[in-house]
Amino acid sequence: MKAITHLARILVGVLFIFSGFVKVIDPLGFSYKLTEYFQVFGMPSLEAISIPLAILLCLAEIALGVQLLLGKLMKITAWGLLGMIVFFTFLTFYSAYFNKVTDCGCFGDAIPLNPWQSFYKDLILTVLIGWIFVFRKHISPILNHPIDTGIIGGVILIHAFFAYWGLAHLPIIDFRAYAEGKSIVEGMKSAEEKGLEPPLYATDFVIKNKETGEEKTVRSDQYSNQELWKTHDFVEAKGEPYKVKDGYEPPIHDFMIESADGEDMTSNVLQAPRIFLFISYDISKTNLEAHKKVKSMTSKLADAGEIYIGLSGSSFDQIENFRHEVQADYPYFNCDPTTLKTIVRSSPGLVVLEKGVVVAKFHHNDFPEVDEFLANRK
């Protein structure tokens, strides 16, 4: 029994620390996920505290994980773990059953999980944490009081610094498909283009037997493959399409750039030898002070003969008003705001592409000197 308890302690402790770490280094990304949940549950007023709440939740995960590994304050730790896992199990079940949030964000962008995978993961954790809760008396501190307290405090401070860095600069580790060194072109290729098996999706069809009038429900792929249309009449489709077989799905599927007149500019951007993208996913939320630096940079880029554009998910009317406000003398194009938030965690942010490959990304607090950057790229 003690062996099982200690094994559960190690598994849960390590998992909680890992889960907290991959999210706390990208607090803005986790706050976006919390905002999705706030919208689903009709609590938009909480969006204002999404960032501090994201950081607090991550630090709580990490603290509980470290305390569990150290056997520190086991009564408080066990209750904290139980309360957190019950809450998240409910959340992931609700998301899966009602198909409200397609990715729970449990492990950030490091390990994307669909809603049902998240729920099953939480079910396993609930069993393990339930065992720990019942047999918590078998877990004793492995270090003396001042030492374990210092370790817990130090771990929290280090991760709090990671959170600060992720907000004031960019995440120390980028798990996204738009990380430096990644090719957007490659990330957009379909399973067929890569010679891989794509996933299979289906919809439930209600069909009626032409002779007996009996109705039954079958999957759309079965309806087609078994040629059931010969003996049955189609009645209706039920629910949303769902995955019935795993396969390769491109990590980038919504990268499309359009001009004000609706022209698709995506290939132009991805084929450019080098292009500087100044990104503000929402013009109304961008840092206006940082755009003074953008204006200075674009002037130098123009002198150097470089290509540069602005990207935003806002309407073109908003963009035009903004361009006049900041005196932006460069063209702006439209892209999905969620995509832009994924590409760079800064507004404005700078992304440099060379033939579709991300060669550099910058937070507006770290915009480079143009001359120095160009010299290093030669």
C-alpha cells in the first residue's frame, strides 16, 4: 500500500509540475484559453483578470506538485489537489460532452489534447489523487522544515520570473508551430501532400428503409461505403462531424492573409525572400507607444529596400483609422486574430520570415536595431 501511495505521489507531483511549467512560461497563451472558458460559461467580466488568474493557477499547480514530492503539509496539499482535479474534471467533461472548447490547454501548446483525451487524463488523475487523499498519512516529509520551505519558495519564485518574462518579452520556450526555425509552408501541408494518412471524420445520418419504413442511425462513411443509399432514404444529419480515426493533421491550418479588396496575399508573403511582419491581432488593444518604434524601424527598412507589412485581425475601417492615428506609411493586411495571437505573444510584435521560415520573433519591448539585425542576417 505504501509503495502504491508513493508511486502515485511521484506521478501526480511530476505531472502537476510539468503542467504548471508549460503554461506559466506562456501566461498570455493560457489566459487566452481561460477567456474561452469564461465566454462558454457566460462570465465575460472575468476576462479582465485572465492573466493574473492564469499565473496564479499555474503557480498553484507547481506548488502543489513540489509539496507532494517533498511530503510537505500533506493535509493542505491533499485537499488542494483534490479540489483542483475535481474542478478540472468537471470542466473537461463539460467541454467534451458539449463540444465547447476544442483544446483544454492542460499542457499548453506542448501537448495538445482534445476534450475527451483531457477528460480521461483527469479521470486517471482523480483516481490517483483520491488514493493519495485517503492514504496521505503514509506520506511524510523527506526534508527538514527550513530546507523544504526554501525549496518550495525558490521554485515558485523561479516560475514567477518565467511568467514575468513571458509577458514582458516572449516565452522562454516556444512550443507552437510558428516557433523560430519552423517553416509555415511545411506546417500547412496536408496529409496527402506529405504522403500520410489523414484523419477520418463522420456525421451521424438518420436513414429510412425504403421497404419497411424503419429508421436507424449510421455513420456517414458507412452510408457511403456500404451503399446504403440504394436501400434507404436519407432523412437528416444529426449533430456535428466527429473524428472516427486518427491521422495526420497539419499544425497550421488557418494562416491566410487578405488585402482590403479580398485578394489572397498568403503565397506572396510566404514566397518573399525576406519580409517583416508587424503584428497587432486587435488594433484596439495594441500598445500605441510601441508603434513609435515601429515607425522608426519601417523608415530604416524602407531605406534598406526591405519588404514589410502590418497584419491585424481588426476590420479595415479600424485599421485605416489606426494607420492615420500612428501615421503608419506601410500597408496593412488582414489575418485571423486567433492565428495572430498564436504566432507572436505581443501586440505589436515582429516576425521575420525568409521564404516562409520563421527566422526571428520579437516582443515590442525587444524590437531590434534594424541595421544590426540586417548585418547579422547577411
